[in-house]
Amino acid sequence: MSRSSQQPVTLLVDTREQEPYSFDARLVVVERRALPAGDYSVAGLEGVVAVERKTLDDFVSTVIHSRARFREELRKLAGYRAACVVVEAGLIDVLQKRYRGDAHPNAVLGNALSLILDYRVPVFFCTTRQASCQFVQAYLLGAHARWNS
């Protein structure tokens, strides 16, 4: 059955998310509610699937200056079946220091690798906000197809 003939999937956006994505209304319905972890999830899979969204400046600030708080979030995400961090920038933006603050690019990259290796939570550098939105939608729809059908 094609995706267009199915009912839209309900994606959840955390109430604390300040700049929520605009997803394809033909594919998804969006509800805002407090999530146990992350910024985005799928209805019925809130404790199983999550995406944490970050702008590049927020990612750098979080991994450099708010590590303890963020690592608590990562401990939660590590227990999920599918969880990731999506950064609205490319890795080249990190390496060329296209962010605010004095953090060295190697420190930012090292912290990103630590998230992946220590918590087994992948970090996806998705180049732009639009690409990040499309990635998050596809990721959540893929999770829904696997675990909520």
C-alpha cells in the first residue's frame, strides 16, 4: 500500500521545542506534548523513539558548556530503540568554526564523537534546517513503519 493511501502518522513535538519543524501535512499530523526525552517522537512510541534537534550554536554550547545536563538527556536516549541528535549544520561548519563562542572545532568534534561512542546515540549533521526537517520526518516515519504497524 502506498504511503499516500494511508492515514497520516501522528508525530509529537515537545512543548519546550521553540522552533518546531513544519512537516508534510499529507503524511503527518503534529501534536504538541511534553516528551520524556528529545524534541520529536511518534505517537505511541514516546518512550522508544526520539530525535533531539540542535542548531549549530546550540549544539556547541550544549556539548561544551552544558555537558552534565545534556549527558543526563543522553542517558535517557541511550535506552531508546531509536534515538539521535540532529544538528542543523554540516560537519564542515564545525571544522571551519562557523559558530559563536571560543570552543575549538576539535573539542566540538570530540564531544560529538563522545555522544556516539559513549551513549550509542548517533549525531547527524544535516547541513541546513530544511534538510534536517526532511531527515527527522523520514526517520520518524521509518520508526513508525517498523514498530507501530
